[in-house]
Amino acid sequence: MALPIGGFLEGLLPLPSAPVGNIHWAGTETARDHPGYIEGAIESGLRVAQEVVQELSAAGRRRN
């Protein structure tokens, strides 16, 4: 597997991890620090979990 070094494609392509509506993308391919490695998958999963928790918390506050 050949992967570019971190930041190589920054600004050239849209970040594939940006949420689309209620869909949040996670996986090693969307990792910011270690794409292509298990560390990247873990980092990505933690990032998306935090995004979802924040959105659900905000939605709960709007309902109350």
C-alpha cells in the first residue's frame, strides 16, 4: 500500500470525513494523522463518535 505523507493532499481534495447530513464517515481512509493504518481507524472512530455525541447533545437541547 502506498500512501502520501500527512498533509500532502491538504487543500487539493475535499476532506472525505466531512459529515453529509446525518451520515458521518469514519475509517482509516478518513483519518487525519495515520491514514491506512489501524491507528488511523481508531483516531477516525473516536473523532466521529465525538461529533455524533455533540450533535445529539445539541439536538436534545433544542427539543427541551
